[in-house]
Amino acid sequence: MEEYRVLLADDEEEIRTGISRKIDWASLGFALVGEAANGEEALELAEQLRPDVVLTDIKMPFLDGLELCRRLRVSLPGARLVVFSGFDDFEYARQAVGMGVSEYILKPINAPELRQVLEKLREQLDRQRLERRDMETLRRRYEESLPVLRELFYTRLLSGQLRPEQVQDRAARYEIDLPQGLWTAALVHVDGPGDEGERDELLLLSVQSFLEKHFALAGCAARVVLYGDMAALLVHLDREDRLYPLLEELERLSRLSQSYLGLRLTTGVGLLCRGPEELNHSAGGARSALDYRILAGGGRVIYIGDLEPQSAAAPSFEEEDQRGLSAAVKLGTREQAEAVVRGLMERLRRASLSQCDLFLLEVVTCLVRLARSGGLAVEEVFGEGFTGAVSVSSFSSLEELGSWLGERCGRLHDLLGRRRSDSAWQMVERAKDYIAGHYTDERLSVEALCAHIHLSPTYFSTLFKREVGLSFTAYVTKVRMDEAARLLRETDEKTYRIAEATGFSDPNYFSYVFKRHFGLSPSKFRAGQKS
């Protein structure tokens, strides 16, 4: 098993050496990956090494152990923290516990005691690792939830809340076989008192069980699921001429239910569709067919094709479509945004002109909202003089309409991306300006900067590192060291004065950082510039 990474911080080299040599790290499941002589160095190393455990003294120069723990709680929330102290002081212990420190050990450090602490931490880390890696437990939980997930899938499929390209992927994930070919949806309503209210769950389950047991028709396979306060049949047919035998079979089941269950069932059947991805359109037709039960009477099968031969469920731009289009435009690639548009256009092929116009209006409205929320003028996306009134009749074909929409989506994608990049650049420049004006203040911190520019420290740190290539701490150190080098070259100021002028209250720590940065002490650096 992979060893856990340990960072050791103590200003006494003798103690660091003693701990590193007296502990058999590998046998305990650990690896000592770094040592620091002060809190500032420990903070920088922790940022680079991402240790699982940090062992730190409380009393250290430049940054004490408690402040180090406080900052690590933000940057490494999953790390285990162990604090050493030579002071038997309850206040230190209380503060350490309040910061989520795992253990508090009094000096002098006893090797057996430290081994016990490490063994305890390893057990905790092992449990955490096993919980993450216990795929069998996750699989069992997933399998237990499969019935609920499948029911939710069918509900979303019939309601049109899944994009066509999502259907087969989700079906495979939930171990549902949805072959291509002819499909139709039938919605079964239980007639009786309180028709418009919610159906008793046990009643619906009995109807579902009845349909599953007694449906029998060669050339047809039916899935029966609960759908709101109705039962739904998703029927796969091997040929178009099986539709009317299907209607006869549903009539038979309706009559049979009265004798078996004492229930009168009214079934609405939608038009045939060319794949499971279009079942929501067939379900829409089935719902419309059920609306006719007031005129046609209950207890029978009503086929929407008999009542509205030319009708088809109008394509609708659902909430799921809006989220998919918005995500592709804002977060995806230009090609992904254009692919979403092509999928939307396919749904218009069997719609009427008025239905297409309404659908197009909804899509354009979505894009207008995206532009405005991104701070863009609508004209930047749609061109000068755009009023929002777009008609399908203005285009010679669906392909031309799709190209027009795809181009607008691509343009909006590019403009929003540029706006985000500009915004990130501006934010980083503001941060650099703030650092340039405050690097002389030893209290300069990422928290103070983020309070000034109104960003969370976590988001800012990621943004700054991505744009600048250096962490906040490393960049501030570079600014201070560059200024210190300039002052050493161009002035005769004392070293302690230059330390103060570059944000260091402790001249010794300034010299330590300067030598680590340039490889020379300040005095040797100055001498080398004058020689």
C-alpha cells in the first residue's frame, strides 16, 4: 500500500534529526518527505509536497506552529496535524484542538509515544483510504439504488427531460436494454372516484403487476413502469403493422382488469416513434388521447392517431434542453455547442411551421439570456438591428436554420470565453497592483488580498497560480527579493533597513530567505555587485 507522506517542522535541527532517525517510517507505513526549520518554510513545503501528516513544533521563528496549523486547515483540510510543545500550557492545547489538531505532544518527545501516535494516525488514514477505495461497498449501494434510478430514468425519458444523446448512455448505466426500432408509449389511467387525485401506490402497483403478468402479444415487448399517478407501457414493436394488434391486446387487458381487479382502466396510446429517444413525443400523444376520455368514455383504449391522424406531439424546449445548451455554450467547446444545436434541429423535422417558430423563439430567448448574464450586448451575438423576432420561414431549410443558430452559439461561446479570460487577467492584475503597494507590510497575506478584491482564497489561489505560474507566496517572495536586490545594488542602506523596506521584521529571516533565493547572503550579493 502507498506510504503516507509526512512533513516535519521544528526550528531545532537536533530534534528534527532525532525524530527522523529514531522512527522507522517505512515500517509504520509513512515516508518523511520534507523537513522545515521554521513555519514559513513549512508552509511553502506543504504547498509543494501536499503531505498527509504534518508534525510541527509550536514555538518556531517567523511563523509559529499554531498559525501554521490554522493556514494548513485551509490549504490542506485533509491533512492530520500533530503539534509538539515544550510548554505544559492548557491554552496552547485548547487552541490546537480548536484548529482540528489530531494530537498534542509535550517535549521532550518520546520515540515510543510518537510511534503510537503515528500508528493511530495510520489507522485513521487507512480507514479513510479504504472508504474511498471500497468499490464493492459503492457497487452494492449502487445496485440497491438501481430500482429507484431506473424508475427515475423512465420518468425523465417519458417527460422529455433527457437529451437524445443521453438516452442510450443512461440506459446502459442502469442496465436497461432499449433497442432501436419502433416504439410507442401507452398511459393507463385508473377510472373511478377521485380520478384527478393521486393514485394510491398499492393500487398502482397492483395495476403494474397485472399488466406485466397478462400482457402477451407476439412481435411486441412491453416495459411497465409507474409514471406519476398512472402506469405506463413502453412497447417495442417489430413491425408497423403490429400497432392495431397492440390496441386489441390493450382492449383485452382493459376488459380483463374489471373481472380480475374490479378496476376500470382507460389507456391512451401515442403515435409510433423511430427510437426510444423519441418516446417522450409518443407519451405526449398518449396524454392527449387520455384527455379525450371525457368525450369517448372511460374503460377503453384511445389511440391518438384515430382522433388526430396528422398530429404529433409538439417539440418543446425543456428545462433540461436549456441546461444542456447553456453548459455547452459556457463550458464546452465551440464544436459541442454546435452539436447541441444540430440535435435540437432534428426534433423539428415532423413539426408544423407554428410549432417550429415557438421552439425557435425559446432557443433564441435562452441565448439572449446567456448573453445578458455574461455582460454582452445582444447585438454582439446576433448582429446590429436584432429585435428577437426570428421566424423559421426566413430560412430555406432546417439545415440553413441550424447553421445560423450554430454560428450564433459559436460566437456567444467565443465572446463569453474571451470575457472570462479578460476578467481573470484583470483580477490577477489587480492582485499584482495590491501586492506592489503592500509588499513592504509584513502582514501581507492572501486573506487580506482576497478581502480587498472580494474573492475566496481557494479560488484566488487556483486562478493566480494558473495565470502567473507561481503561487501567491512564491510571487510575493519574488517581488520582495527583486526589490531587496535593487536596494542592495543601488543604495548603501543597512541590511536591516532593506529587510524592513521589503516586509521583513526579522533581519535574520530576511537573510535566510535572500540566501535561499539568490544563493548568496545579502552582504556577499552587494560585494559582488561592486566588484
